[in-house]
Amino acid sequence: MAIALNRLVRPGVALLKGLAATYKVKVLHGEIDDSIYARGEVPIYCSWHQRWFAGITFMPRRHPISIMVSQSKDGELISRIIAALGWHVVRGSSSRGGSKALRQLLECLKRGIAVGHIVDGPRGPFGEIKPGLLSLAQISGMPIVPMITSSERKWTFNSWDRFMVPKPFSGVVVRFDREIYVPRRLGKGEAEELRKRIEHRLSMLYEETDGLWSARSSLGTE
């Protein structure tokens, strides 16, 4: 099994790098991200499972970054490929190995390694933030930073989240939004209110960013 998987890693990495090299990437509000590092903090990026492909090669080039990948068989191949792309991989999910994975992600943050958190993975429901995001920010004291990606042209798969992959030579926007801090002491009702607020914010940001393609001059593409 391990040998068979290893044979898939190299061509998988080459394919992803080759595809990503054709993208025309525009970064919006990168100063938000830069200011967090300038203060000596480390961001916890949050995004939907549907859109994370667009940042798969971009984010590890920007800063050291970790990500949690499920312990499923599919997750094994994915973890090997993205590790080869420069990600620090932690195995686990909200349904299996979550507590151990949370501890490892906290250790990454202590070491100055950012966390890429897929808030509704690995199986949804689509767009619904799992409790782990708030727990990670609450315990670590580090800020949550929405990291939005949008593609001008893409393939959309028939999966639970309508997973998207930008087509070759597509324009891609990577957008950072203002940081969100989670108080150390937070009641159950307050936590749920904050979770829903972040969930709504992400949804609005994706919709707003997708709308930028109809005004191409705002993306500097004209």
C-alpha cells in the first residue's frame, strides 16, 4: 500500500505545480497578513473545503504553514502530496483523532508555523464552521484570518461541497480579511454567536470576492 501511494506522489506533485504555475494570482489585503507577523503573532487561516485547492501551492511559499488532513485512506495520499508541496501535515479530523491533532496544531503555532484550517472539512455540512477553529484560537491566543480564494474560470466537481479547481491560465484571487481574536473566557452562548458571525462573514467574503470578476479593473487585469 505504502509503495503504491509513493508512486502516485511524484506525478501528483508535478501535476499540481505545473497547473498552479499557469495561474495569474492577485493578492488582496496582504498587508493584513503581514501586520500579524510583524507583531510576532501567527495566523490561523480559515477557509472552505470547496476553495482550498487554489492556495495549495501558494500558501507554503508565503510562510511556513500546517494543515489537518483526515485519517482516511484518501487522506493518506493527500497528506503525502501536500507535505511534498511544503505543508506541515497533522493527521486527524473532527470525527477521528481531533484532540491529538488540535494539540499538534497548537504546537505548530508555538513554533511560528501558521495553521490553514478548513472549517467545514472533511465531510461538511458545506460552509458550517466546526468548533475546532474557535478552540484553536482561544487556547493559542492567535488571530483567525479569513483567507478567501476565487477563480475566474474553474472546474466544479459533483461532490458534497462542489469542490472547485481553477482551470489552467485562470485568474486567481487570494484575499485576506481582518483578523478575529477569540477571548480566553467565552460562554457557550457567546461561542456559538461568534461561530455564526465568522461563518456569515466567510460566506459574505466569498460572494463579494467572486463578484470582483465582473469588475476586472478592480483586480488589475485590464
